[in-house]
Amino acid sequence: MKITLLGTGSPIPDPNRAGPSSLVSSDGSVLLIDAGRGVVTRLVGAGYFPPMLTGVLLTHLHSDHISDLNDIITSYWVMSQPDSETPLSIWGPPGTIKLVQHILEMLQEDIHYRITHHDDLNAAPRLNVVEVAPGDVFTVGTLSVKVGETDHRPVHPSVAFRISDGVHDVVMAGDGIPCDTLDELLVGADAYVQTVLREDIVKMVPVARLQDILDYHSTVEQAAQTAQRAGIKHLILTHYVPAPPPGGEAEWAAAAKEHFSGNLVVGPDLTSIDLNA
């Protein structure tokens, strides 16, 4: 199993970091988790074109996690082979079906233009959209996925996904603060991917809207404590707020290592870890 941080940025635009998105690949199955700005470009940077995706998982419907889902949908559609009958499958919390319907409405003129222009493109994007709830378990290709509840209130519902290939398990937690349901989902997992912020830096910025984020995102320290509590072997941090400058991840790593004794991964876009290594 390989985990790749496609985009490690946040809603704050950064020339060096794409929006939140990650990739889990194993045995020919490729799962995209969230679809922030620039996701298709980073996906290609990781060696995959959109039609190579086995499915898309959405942790919640905040704009920074879904802003380029339309690009995934369009690129999967126009880049697939003409005779492909395989729909793009998307799993997400309640509201995902409505979200995708609105995306298709937004794209209706583009869809019309492309069908009119290309003789071998004669139908709109084929999609399979499923809304999930905590406790759900489903199979995507060779991977098993279990859904858990996270605490990102007032964003509700928000979910985490535990992905297993039968050898290794990774929990993709999305946004949120520590909670019992996340702890339960992490028990026995090998790796844990958590979005984080630096509370000490955010508190230095006297902007109310930025201060508001402190009550529904995990700090670096909290993520490390959660991982240590669960006995996680590999803690992977992402969605850095505010993002460190290129090569400036050492301070973030140092803060986490005070609370976590396992392998820590903090890095730029396209950082990856192979759990089979």
C-alpha cells in the first residue's frame, strides 16, 4: 500500500501547494481522497491520469476539499476510452449526491459542446454516487473501506475512511478535532493521515475569521497524541495551516515528535510513503 499526499495546502492559496487531496494505491486499485484545487495536475504528477482512478472518497463538503471535483469528473469522462462503460464512483457524506448534481448542471454547456463535437462521445459523464454513514463498509476494487465519524462541527456530517488491502490499513481522517469515534477507527491501523494546523502561529494573526478555525481542526500536537494513543506506526500530516515555506517542515515535525514515537511524515506535495517497504 502506498499513500501519496497530492495536495498539502489549505483554503489559503499557496503557490507551492495544491488543495487538500491524497491518494491510496494498492494492487492496482487507486483511491482519491478529497479533490481540492489543482488535484488533477498533482494526480498526473503522481503518475496517474483520472481514468486510472478506482474511486473517489470525500471526507466532507467544505469547498477546499471539493473545489476541483468538477475537473476530476470532466477529465475522467473525456480521457476514458470511447467504449468504456465504467462509471466514476464517488462516495461521500449526505449532501454528496446534491453536490454532484449541481456540478453536472454547471457543466451542462461543456458536456453539450463535447458531445456535439466528438463522434465517439455520445453520453454525459457516467457516475455512481453513494452517500455513506459511519459504520458503513464497502469494497472498491481490491480495497475494503470502513466509514467512521469525525468531529468537524459545525460541519456535519464529516467522515474518515479506514482503507485496507488485507495487509495494511490506513485511516484518512480529513478535517476535525480529536474524538472517541476517530480513536475507535484507528485501533490496529498502520497509518493515520491527519490535517493539521499550528495553533501557536494562527494565534499570532489578529483576524477573527482565522481564529475561528482553531476550534475545529487538530493541532500538530493533538494529531501526534491521537496517533500515539492508538499505537499508530506511521503518522502523516497534511493540509498545513498556515503552510510552512518550502523546506520548512522541520518545526512541524519537531512539535509532533514531542508526542509521537513512531514514523512521522511531513512534506511538500507529492510526498509519499510505501507501507510495504
